[in-house]
Amino acid sequence: MKVLYAAAEISPFARMTHTADLLRFLPASLQDKGYEIRILLPKYGTINDRRNRLHEVIRLSGIEVEVGEKVESMRIKVASIPNAKLQVYFLDNDTYFNRKSMFMNPETDEHYDDNDERIVFYSKGVLETIAKLGWEPDIIHCHDWAAGLIPLLAKHKYNDLDIYKDTDVIYNIHHPENNGVFNKKLLDLVGLPDSVDQDNLIDGDNVDLRTLGVKFSDHLVTGNHITDELDELFDELGVSPDKIQGSPEDVSDKFAAYYDEIAGVEEETEES
């Protein structure tokens, strides 16, 4: 089974929350169980190429990503997680990621003004890269607010690509904190087809990436740091998340069973 991990953090390369520590362990442990894993992460300026032994993947050169009226090129680099056989793919772009911090400007302690463009670039870049690889994921596993746009893109912008036609999308919320609320102009940067009702994506003048992740994923999961903080949101959207919580080892075993259950449901549907 092929599983794509989309996240803005993974130790030791980039860390904002405990999610980075979980993702240091979880995909590697699942790969040891026989799953084929790919991880895609922004190549922040804080990630040192030499220290982390990054090298460019030449066969993935030339990928371009549209962000509104702009077209930005992307380099793909790769490195291995220390003491694991699992590789991480890094989406590298000087315009959006060659900075001294991840999402907060260290000089002002405020969010970068163009974080909306950066998120759109990363989210579309993930799906563009996988398409260029020709690697058909059975599951896209999206983590926290920074990957909340990907379920919408997979279902309503890249759904015409054969590579994603049988892909299930899991949206995993690990923390109640949410930095994914942007002005609705973010949607202008995405280039959604006219068939998408954008009013359904907007709350007032804002778009909440976490809410989009909940709405457009096939499966919703909450992690260790979520109790009842988001129950009102879940009730409003009429969803009931699966709780996959516990020690890293427990979570690994539970996700293995969860992935298998998803694949099993697909197989039964095909046979019926």
C-alpha cells in the first residue's frame, strides 16, 4: 500500500509542535511494516543542505506551480531521516521558503504576510510532485492546518488526473491550535474550477484551512492533544472523527489497521 504524508513539520528537519516528533517515528515504523511511504515537506531556509545531506532529484526538475497570476518553479530535494531508511522529499523555492523561520517572521514575531501564497504553493506542489513521480498513492495522509488545503485540491482540482482517482484522503488534527485562517483572497490563488461553490468554502471574509480539511477529506482523525475542543466544529459539519491516540508504538499499530480497513472497504466495493 502506498501512503503519502503531507505535513509542514517533521523532526529533525523542522519542528513547530509535537506533531513533528510523531512524524519522525510514525511513517518510518509503518514502512518497516511493509507500507510504501513518501513524505513531502517545505524546504525551509532553516534546513541546512549540507548538514542534513540533501541532494536534488534531477528527474523531478522543471515542476512549475501556479499561485494566482504567478508561476513559480520548484526544485525537489531529498534526504533520509537519521537512523531510518525513510526518505523525505523537500519542496524548494527561493521566493517562498528561503527564510530564517517557518511561518513566523523572527524580526516581528508575526506571521509572514504571504503565508497564504506559501501554503498554496506547498499544497499544489505536493500534488504536482507526486504526479510527476508517477507514484499513485492509495492514501494521502494530511496533518494539521498547514495541509488542510490538500483534501480540497485532491477532490476538486487534481481529481481529473488518473493518479488520484482511487486515492482516499485522511485529515489528521493533532493540536487544537489553528494558524490556518486566511483572508478569502487565498481562494483566488488556488484557481479552483467554476464547478466549486466557493461560498461553501468561506466564513465571513475568511477561509479556514482546518475546516476545509475536515469538509473535504474522506476520513477524519484526531490525535493525542485533542479532547473536546473541536466538538462544536465537528457537530456543525456533521462529522465524527476517529480517535487514534496513544504512544507512538500504539499509534503505529492503529494506523496500520486503519489503512488496511480503508483499503478493505475499497476492495469490497469493487467486488460488489
